Amino acid sequence: MKFNKEIWAIIPARSGSVKIINKNLINLKGKPLLAHSIIAAKKTKKINKIVFSSDSEKYYKIAKRYGKLIFHKRPKLISKNYSTDFEFFNHFIKNYDETLPEYFVHLRPTTPFRDPKIIDQAITKFLKNKEKFSSLRSVSYISNLIFKTVIIKEKKIYSPIFNTFHLDIINSSRQSYGVSYIPNGYIDIIKTKNILKNFLHGPRVMPYINNKFIDDIDDYKDLKKAKTKKIFTID
């Protein structure tokens, strides 16, 4: 399969959110949540086209008010709570009849506040290193070390990182661990050929450190914080 040299954004917005009904349509600073990612993609210099992936015609009618879009009508079967990102990527490229781009920029609506310049910077950095890395994911620093994370298993505290119930292993000083980061949804860059090989990110993921990230909007508490904080906005 041949690809053109373009870079397309893909914005997934399914209709079946649970914690906030129709979350992708919720009003945030005068616009529906899904609009912010579309507007950010439009204002970049590196993104050529925008794909809007949704199971909802209603969502698409609202989304296209904010930019010219390629509509990917996603089947309900892959629009459930536990559906994966790979599923909608894979469905789109296998059902799109025209030439595909070499790269996709994945912009989740639940991370609405992005600076287009940062998107372009991440793309530029990745393209300079595209032979070394299989994909890019943005990450941000977290103060709570992931190495000290525990879960409850069999009614006991368990360390999933070290695969043990014996917690003395996590009692080392903070200085003995490396700095922890978390993927933050600000931007992912995917090679189309990855999807044809049945994966998204692959084994050599390039980190793009971005500490300007605002938390994902998952519930009403997150939404309230996003409404009140002074954060990057796009007119």
C-alpha cells in the first residue's frame, strides 16, 4: 500500500460516555468539548486533513461546524466503553477508499486545551527521528512515583510493578527511583504502516515531554476544574 506524505489528525468522539452523558457535546468555554480538538488541529501548520471518528451522525453534524472533516462512521460494535483505539484506527484505514497519509496525529477530545504550536513542534521532532522510533506519545511528569503504586489484590496490598505482596521492596528512598511520567493524551503520532501490522505504538515509542498538559476530562470534577482554571484557549 502506498501512502501520501501528508499528516492527518484523527479525533475520536463516541456517543456512549457513562460518567458524563454525551460528554463530547458538553459545553466548555462556549464550545462543545469535541470542538476544541478540531480547532487546534485546524490552526496547526503541519496537519493536512482532519478525520472525525464517531458512531453518531448527530456528533458529526455538530463537529463539522468547526472545520472541514472526513467523517469516519464508526460501527457501534467498536464504540463501546471497552473498545480500543486500535479498533477505530484499523476500521478507518481498511474502509477508506482513497490514498492514506503516512502519519496520523491522535487528538482525544477529552484533552481539549492544546497549543497548535506545541502540536507542530511535536510533529517536527518526530519527523526528524522517524527512523529511530515507531511512534510518539506525549508524557508529563508525575510527582507520585509509579514504582510506589499499589493495588488491593486478594484483600491484601500488592505491588503490580514488582509483582509481589512483599512491600519492603517499595520502601526505598525516592532518590533511588527514576523520574516518573504518564502518557497524557496531548498528542500521539502513529505511523499508518503500524496499523497495517496490527499495532499502534510499537516497541520504540518516542517521548514528548509536555508539562503544560491539563488533566483529562473524565467526570464532572474534571470538567469543573477545566472551566475555572486559566488555561490555554483558542478563539
